[in-house]
Amino acid sequence: MMAVEGPFLAAVIARLADQEYNLAAYGVAYAFALLVEAPVIMLMSASTALAEDAASFRRLRTFTYALSGGVTGVMLLLLVPTVFRFVMVGVIALPANVSHLVYVALWVLLPWPGAIGIRRFYQGVLIRDGRTRLVAVGTALRLTAMSGTALVLSLLVRPAGAYVGAAALAAGVTVEAAASLWMARASVRRLLLVETPETRGGEPLTYGRIIRFYYPLALTSLIGLAVQPMLTFFMGRASAPVESLAIFPVVVAATFLFRAMGLSFQEVAIALVGKRFEHAKALGRFALVLGIASSAGLGVLALTPLSTFWFQTVSGLSPALARFAVVPTAILVPIPFLAVVLSFQRAILVIDNRTRLITWATAIEVAGIALVFPLLGWKAGVVGVTAAAVALLVGRLGSTGYLLRPCSAAVRSGAAPSGGAGR
């Protein structure tokens, strides 16, 4: 359901004034909002894996609130005029009209990172408690708030499209965070009744252990979500920069529509694979089917006449921009399959407490992107968004390939968590 968000907002923005500039500004603002929220993304995995008693829940909750406040502070720092001008004009070289749209959109998105941290923490609590349907309910509420905000603003107020997209995102995630907190009340009550490790004669979950477990995951998200700002910088200096920046969020949204199932699979696998990976084969078969089906769906959209309908009729792009979007989308067809593979690999390593390997894999992916794009987009003169698609695919192949051997070894050994968090 979350994957509907991107195509819907892109379609709304494309139907308002100054389509190219507002789509470009929305894409840039969204990329930087994602980068700021990166440290809180893995809170769902952390609470799913670690919130097992009253003491661990309380410490994780305090850690969550502190981290959510911290990322909100980073967003405010980015909005300091001198900092913003340095990044957006000095580094990325955005045109003045696009830069102004981005600045206002980021102010509107200020609640975004903190709200995401809170909702992901409580969604992890719900997943650990087996109440996954309530996660879907929260997402449905998010989509309702998001779409309602977008439609009211676009039909009645009609501000700049970038502002509509930012306001819709902020409203949706704030509603979802509040709903997740409220729906998790029963799960929290049950956790608070579970004896602490001290009472049972075990070791408590200390803040030190939380940080050792979590910082490789946070670093992974930070490195991974730096990709979109990095590609924004690259595309701004490649062939057809405005067109590339305009259609990039549309292409990413179309791809996310099919890779979203793979992203969700990570928490599912953490919850179900078993402490000694006893259910790894069954989950692996499910992952194979899910990955093939997801990539096949994107292939149908990208490689058939359905692409014209999607990009022009649904997404609202002009025929010229729609033609730009087809090739990069076709290049990204394997990405949904690789998203499932990567989620399964990360789940295995989280259970095995080898989270640093996840960070290394992400670093390899980003390095691959950083090497491939300049060769194609700057040296070979390939259109920016097409070079970005090839770079994304090469980077993802590098990260999943790197993790194949350690994940296979972990499953074969059936090793229980070693206690070496973050090793």
C-alpha cells in the first residue's frame, strides 16, 4: 500500500502548473528527507528483534525518541539558509526556481523524520507480537490522510505541486505514527508484564548493546539513502538534467510499487526464520517466488504498451517525458527480485548478529553507483536518468553478491546468535 504513495503524488504534481520544475523540486526534497530519516529506518528491525521484555522495551523506546528528535534537529540544520544555499546551490547547482521550491517543501516535511522513527518502532512491536494486520491498518490510514491532503490542496488551494507532495507526505506519516502508537497499546502492556532479564537471571539489554546492535544498521540506511541525493548531484551535471530530475521520482515510484513487497519481507523473515534458521528453506522458496513475481510485474509495465498508459495517463507525464521514463524503468526490472534477496540476506545477518556485514554490502552498492554513473553520465554522455538506472542495478548486484557467501554459511551452520552484536 505504501508503494501507491509515490505514483499517486507524482501524478497529482504532474497535473499542476510547471510540471517539470515541481516534479524536479519534489524529487530533490524527497531525496534529502529520506537521507535525514535514514538513521531511524531500521528501528522496526531493532524493535522486532530486541523488544522482548519490559526493560528492553523501555530502553528501546527511550532510544527511539532520542534518535527521532536528533534527526528532526538535522532537518532543521539543513534548513538554515546558509547551509541550504551551500548544499542546493553550491553543491547540487539547482536552478533558482527549483531551489526555492525545495526549500519550502523541506519546511513542510519537517515532521517527517521524527514521525517515521516513532511509527517504525511501534510497528516492530506489533510485528513481534504477531499483529501484522494492524501494520496494514496504519498504512491504510496513512494513505487516506496522504491522498485526502493531496486532493484537497490540489483541487481547492492549488499551491505549487512540490508543496502539495510534501504536505501530503507529512500528513500521511504523522497520522500513521499516531495510529501505530495507539494500536500498539495492548502489545506494550503485554511486554511490560514480561519479567526483566535480571529477574530471570539473564543479562539486560543495555544502551551499549542497543548502540552496538543498531549503529551498523543505521549506518547502512544512511549510506543507502545517500544514493538519491548523490544521483541528484550526478544528474544535475549530466545530459538532460531538468528532464532527468523530473522523471527520476516517477521512475523510482514505479519501481518501488513492485519492490515494496521485498522491503516488507525483511521483518517477516526476522520474525519467522527461527533462531537457528530452521525455517530458512521454506522462507527461501517463498522469497524466490515473490522476487520473480515482483520483477515480472515491473517488466510488464516497462516492456509492453502498458508503459504509455502508465506514464502518460496515470502519471500524467507529457509524451516527451514519458519517452524518457521507459528506458530507465526497463533497466530496473531486476531490482524487485534483488530487493527480496537483499531483505532475506539482511534478516539472516540480523538474527546472526552480524550487522556490520550489512553495512559493508551497502557501502559496496553505493561505491558501485558512484563509479558507474560518472563513466556513463559524464564520460559517455548517456542521459542522466538512464545512467542512474544502470548504476543502481550494478550497485545492487554488487551488494547482494557480496552477502551470498556469509548468509549461506550462517544458514548451513544453523548458528544461534552469538551475542556479538554488531560484529
